[in-house]
Amino acid sequence: MFSDKDIAHFSNLETPFYYYDLNLLRDTLKTCSDAANTYHFHVHYAMKANFNDKVLAKIKETGFGADCVSGGEVRKAIESGFAKNKVVFAGVGKSDKEINYALDQDIFCFNVESLQELQVINDLAGKKQKIAKVAIRINPNVDAHTHANITTGLDENKFGINSWDMPAAADILNASAHLEFVGIHFHIGSQITNLDVYKNLCVRVNEFAAWFEDKGFTVKILNVGGGLGIDYHQPNAQIPDFEAYFRIFSDFLDIKPHQEVHFELGRALVGQSSSLISRVLYVKNGKKKNFIVLDAGMTELMRPALYQAYHQIENLSQKSNAVKYDVVGPICESTDCFGKEVALPETFRNDLIAIRSTGAYGEVMASNYNLRDAIVTVTSDDVASS
Ligand SMILES: *Cc1c(COP(=O)(O)O)cnc(C)c1O
């Protein structure tokens, strides 16, 4: 929700830009951190959701660790002040260069996604006379009931090591002098709104943890990944129910006294704290359709083009809902569309448009396709001090 002061501030600025509500971000982080603390759970922030410096600074202050999916993210986490012993590194395709960098930084753990990767990390750690801490990322074949493009825990997905390869993984771990097994890792998908999915995940986590312990391994870390969704239809309802989410894991995981439960939340922590603010360039009224052409496009926010994602669209300059428009960007692609048949007030050139809930997988996916200008960000602190 935007105050008159916000809108007055926006109207003096060049568009498009990402607006961050740092107060909402702080409240969201605190709610999550308080809920996690009640259960003694550990949270690593999934950096790929948003690595804006101001966002990272708030997250670091909360005391969360960092979950990284590239060498660049590992570097960014460390440079942003996240403790090295709270940095984890996942990803199906870690290059030798990335692994070597992470070994040099003595990060907390590699979440390993193939048998071959286990051997490569062992070899590279050996050359440095180091012991690499590893967790096995297991593909548990649990359906996340989310969009197919953001499902990661089914047999047909590229992520993690399949259950039938666990004996081979155990053999490699036993034979590798430069690997220290710390636990098991899962991440079954993103934008998960049906919490029952997590009960199914807990059942699988319990099975795999028991299997490794039977084989003589100590499973210290149960890392259940992230994926908690947000309500894109209620951008003003805002803070996800972290308490209900953590309670499921507390109720359904068999947590032994020597075990820690780790989470990797991205979207749920940052998603609602941002909107993409844009101006109307043109209104084209046709026979079949009315179009609003914005000065923001898929180059600023890719989710609608990439996975038909819904974002609420608001006209900040007019009131009353009267007309249906297709809201499109300026990019030379037909998928450059933010919403079809969106009910909006009658809209005019230069109206300010807010595309809501863009804090996760928004700014980070911006590209300079069509040689677009680099994206700009504005925060609630800028508005407060104006
Ligand atoms: C993307 C990702 C996450 C975070 O997912 P969200 O849906 O944003 O919570 C967590 N863990 C891994 C390994 C990921 O790749």
C-alpha cells in the first residue's frame, strides 16, 4: 500500500525503478527469525532471490546465513559480511574455479548434486590439503504442487542425487579422505503454498536420515531447503505465516538431539517488500483489446514472461476500476506482457503504475536485452528523508 507521500515522491522520479519498503522487509525478517528461534531452527537466506546491497544488509543484520548457487554469490555473501561458516553452496553445475574459490574461503558446506561432483570436490580439496564439508542434496521425488518450471524435487528434474544412487554416494564418502559428510539437503521447488507438501517432504527426510545413520554416518544437518510461497493476490497482507511453516517441520521431522534443522528461504523473506514502479507511455485502444504500454518490460521483471507469473497491477494516479487492459512492456517480444484483461481505472499517458510483490526474482533477473538502461532502485528511507 502506498501513502500519498510515496506517490508524490515517485512522481518526481524517472521511471522505471524498483521500490523497496525496508520497514516491511525488517518486520518480515524479524517475524521469521523469531519463529525460527522458538524451534531452534537455522535460516540461510537464498541469495538468488534478491542480492540488492540494501536488502542483503538487512538480512545480514538479522543473523541469517547465506545460501548461494554460484561462486559469484559466495563472493557476494562474504563481501557483504555474512559469516563464512554460515555460507552454503548448492548448484548442479559448480565449476572447478567456483569450487576452488569456496574451498579457499572455508565455507560451511557444499550441497553436492551428483556422484561425480563428490569426486571432483574430493580431488580439488586434496590438492589444497583441505577437508571439504559436504551435504548430499537428495532428490526425494516429492511433488511440490507448484508451477512445472519451478519444481525441482521430482525424478525428472536435474537437481540433486536420486535415491537409488545413495549406496554409491555412501561408498564415495567412505572412500574420500578429503570429504567430511555433515548431512542431507533437499529443495523441492519454489512458490509452495500448500503446506501439506512439506509433510510429505518430512517423511522422506526422516527415511534418508535413518538410512545414512544405519550406514554409520552421523547426520548432523537436516537441510530442508526453502520454497515457502507468498500470496501474489494479496500484496498488502504481506508477512507469510512462518510460524505455521516451521511448526510443520517441528511436528513431522524426527529431530535427534545431535541434529540441527536448516532452512533456505528466499522468496518468502523478500517477495512482498518491493514493487516495480513504471509510467504509462501509451494507451492503445483497439477493437478487441485495449493496451497499456509501460516504460518497464520483461527486461526489468522477467517472471511473467518466464513462467506466466501473476503480479497485481495498480494505477497509482487514478481511482475506480472501469476498463480492462492488457498491460505490456516496450520490448520486442510478444511474451513481454505483465497481465491480460486487467481491470484498471481509465488510464492515461504518464500515469504511475505499480507492479506489486516484485522483491523476489525481480531485480536479480533484470537484463540489458534491447540495450535497456540499468535498473534503478529507490527505498522507503529515500522517501522518508525527502
Ligand atoms: C532457489 C533456492 C532456494 C530458495 O527458494 P525460494 O523459493 O526462494 O524460497 C533454496 N535452496 C536452493 C538450493 C535454491 O536453489
